[in-house]
Amino acid sequence: MEPIKNIKGTQDLLPQQAWKWHYIESVIRKMSETAGYREIRTPIFESTQLFKRGIGELTDVVSKEMYTFTDRGNTSLTLRPEMTASVMRSWIQNSLGQEGGVQKLYYAGPMFRAENVQKGRLRQFHQWGIELVGSPAAAADAEVILLMIRTLESFGLTNLKLKLNSVGDENCRPVYREILKDYFRPRLAELCPVCQGRFDSNPMRILDCKNETCKSVSAEAPKITDHLNEACQTHFDLVKTFLTKANIPFEIDPFLVRGLDYYTKTAFEVISTDLGSQNAVGGGGRYDLLIEQLGGKPTPSVGFAIGIERLLILLEERNLFKDLSPKGPDLFVATFSESHQTAIFPVVQNLRLAGIRTEMELIGRSIKAQMREADRLKAAYVLVVGDQELETQTVTLKKMADGSQTPVNLSELTDFFKRLA
Ligand code: AMP
């Protein structure tokens, strides 16, 4: 029978890789919690309407990339393509704002987008994200950006570039969009079909099209940073001041337009020169209007999301996992026969209860094969149980690193390993 395969753009996380994820997740959690963020988990699927309203119907994510299906009750559901909309839905629904002050939330989990699959671009991928809800201050933007950069650096990454822009607000952006349309209108025919389609609905997206002709047409386009109103300009200047004071280098990219419609004022992205065409490690920005758009009270907020698979690619390419691979078991217990296994079984269980990582032969192989297995597992010690060991209640522990042997009474085995720790 033909074996069934996984779906294109999804990945199995195999045991050889899982520890790398545990490591990344542990750093992420530590960095988030140290900065005062608390975890939030929301459902993997939500009503389709949430993403349409939150992210924007005209974005690529909503118009082309969502996994949307109708359930048995005829409700349109969507696998979440990102989590900010879900977190804000939950924030409103659970009145998290009632506590007052700012709410600092983080999440990590799978997202789903029906994209063209390539290296660093999957259909099920994982994001770590944070949301700082309830502050209009530039200090909040700076704090969020800093957490992202410092976390990436804490993995040992260099070659990172922070790109910064302001995408304006509900007052200055519509004015800029018209200026931009006036610029593109006479050269519309030169743009790629996708950008021609964006002209009316979302002309700012033309600015970050990867098509070479579109890029050259955009090269002289008016910049939003020259058309910000006073509030946006002051905010932008202050964010830059905070970053400069924190010694965070950044590059202003007036054409940085992120793919989700909800951003206002600050938008940013961290790219790595070590990644190929999918070079964005993460990005984010301010979204002062999103909560209101989802039916809550106006609440200024800012956040980011990082792609965990892309982070993993970077760490692997830079060889930054090398000293972190997990150790083998503390002990491998080899046995001659089933009766020896039965006799030693409680000892093995007690060792494990005491936190000593103990493996035991489960197939009934020869002693030689069991030794090979202990070697493969990278066990630190091996002991062999036979009639004599059971009679004297004493085993000989062999240290695999140097072959040295130590006799130990079975009743003192736990203490022996505890002393080593
Ligand atoms: P976004 O939610 O589009 O702002 O993306 C934030 C980050 O998530 C990106 O910078 C990527 O690192 C990651 N990401 C987005 N889409 C994908 C994808 N299809 N596959 C892998 N990572 C992705």
C-alpha cells in the first residue's frame, strides 16, 4: 500500500531536531518573561470574519493565503494566519484591559498560510510574538524593538539589520496614498499585473514589490516619511531617539510596507544578510486602530512576530547549536536474560524517579549488541546485570569515556549518580 505523506509546506519535527526547538522556546520564554510579558494561548482556528476585519480583506494574507473552510454547522472558519488579531479578539472578549495600565502578552505557536513553498517559507510555520497593549508612547515601540533585537542577539546572531519606517496614521496616510497614486498613474502600464491590481486598493504595497521593473518604477516615488503629519513625525523622531540612546543601529526604509493592513505609525523589520530571498527574520509595528476595528475601545498597541523556522535556519547556518546538543543517558543497564531484567526493573524505575536518566535493554540483544547500543545512545555509564551481580547485590559501573570501572552496591547506585551531578 502506498504510504501517506505529509502535506506540502508542513514539516515533521523529528526527535533529532526537537531539542533545538526546546532551546529556542526556552530562550524566547525567558526573554519575554524577563521583560514582563505573560503568555497567551488562543485557538488555532477562529471565525473567518476576525481575520477579514483585523488584517484587511485586500491584503495578500486574507485574499490569497488563508486556509478557510466551512464546518458542519455551516460556519466559515480559518486556520490562523497570524496571531495579533486573535490576541486582540481575546483581549476584548476577556476584558483584559480592565486591569488597567498596559498589558504585555507573548505567544508562540503554529500559523497557516497557503503560500508558495520555498526555503524559509512554509504553509505551517511558527511564530514567537509579543504584544504591548495600551500605550501610545514611543518608549513602548522602542521597548518592543529592543526585545526583538536583544533576543536575536542572545542566540549569538550577528549580521542583523533593523529597518524602520513610519506608515503614518488615519489622517496622513490617505493623503500620501493619493500623492503616490498620482506618481504611479502615468507609469501604471509598466507595473507587474499584481501591482496594477494594487494601484487602487493598496498602492503602498507597490513599494515593496520584488519585481525588478516595479522596483525601478518605485525608485523615485514620493516617500511617506516626507508626508507624515506632526503627530506621526514627532512619534517617529522619538522612536529613533530611543533606539539611538540604546545603541541600536537602524536604517530608515521609507518603502518598508508590511503585509498586514493594521499598522499605523511605526513599522519595522529585522532582516539577516545570512538568509536568502526570504530574509526577514521578523517584523512588527504599531497598530493603534486594530482593537477598535475589532469592536473594542480604542487602545494603542505595538508588537512584533518572529518566524521560528527562519531563526532555526540562521542558528544552524551559523553553527550556533554546536555546544548545546543534549547529553546521552546517565546509565545504560545491560542484562543477560529476561529474569535479570525482571530483577533489575525496580532499580531502573527508582533511578528514574530520582532523576537519573536510565536506559534499559528492551529487545534481549547480546551483551555485545547492548554495548554498541549504549555507545550509540552516548550513555555516560554502563552496567551489566547477571547472576553474580544479583547474588552480591553489587554491580560494576563502566565509565564509557575512559573505560574505568567502579564496583557499586545496588542500594548505593542512586547516591553514586547524585554525587556526580
Ligand atoms: P508577518 O506575520 O507576515 O509579519 O511575518 C513575521 C515573520 O514570520 C516573518 O518575518 C517570517 O520570519 C515569519 N513568516 C511569515 N510567513 C512565513 C512563512 N510562510 N513561512 C515561514 N515563516 C514565515
